[in-house]
Amino acid sequence: MKILVLNGINLNMFGKRDPKQYGTATLAQIDDSVKALGDELGATVECFQTNHEGEMVERIHAAHTDGTQAVLINAGAWTHYSYGICDALAILKAPIFEVHMSNIHAREAFRHHSVIAEIAKGQIAGFGVDSYLLALRAAVSALQAPQG
């Protein structure tokens, strides 16, 4: 099974950005952890990060034809306002899992709303790097569940 992990704007700055909220792990370390767990669970994991909204939409579009079976997305600030990213995700047949390192509901009011939440199978927030790992486990479980 192929799972795509998408990371949005400013998330390349994990490890430098507000360690109180996001910890000290870099995005490369997070990617390595997710790929390692993917190997254990029998999933191929591809990680992609961009600070350019159009590039994110193009990568989501490519997921229609590249065998992607599930998507984990931490859209960063785009979570709260990017209807373009939401619309691109909504076209996919693959289940979407929304991920956040921090608990977005315990932060500034603007972070409480997600335009992606309505199309996501689920949202995992507040567990640091483990948010990604929990989301990956949820995705694999969903893909392995009997369809009916």
C-alpha cells in the first residue's frame, strides 16, 4: 500500500520553529520515523513538503494516478484557509488523515477551524511526532479493513 505524507507551509522549519509547540525534531527526522513505521506496517511512504500552495495542489493532483491509497496531511497554516488545497484533496478517492503536531484547539482561535476537517476521515493533533505515527497507523488500519 502507498501512503503519501504532505507537509505544508513553514513545516520545513520543524526543529527551529517554536520548540514549545512543535518539539525539536526536524522534518527530516519526522519523515524518517514515518517511513520506518511504514516499513514495519507493510506500507510504502512518500513524504513531500512545500511552501508553495500551487505545488501542493499539483502534488495532490498527481496522487490521482500514482497509486496513492491514503494521504496524511499537515497543511500548516493552510489548514485554516486554503479552500484550494481542500478542493484538491476532495477530488481524491483515497482517505485523508489530518495531522497536527500541536493541539490546534488549545491555541489561538484562528487555529481552531480547519477547512480540511470536513473531508478528512479523521484528525490527530497534539501528540508531537507521534501525531504522524498515529495517523499512519490509522491509515493502514483503514486500508486493511474489510470493504463492504
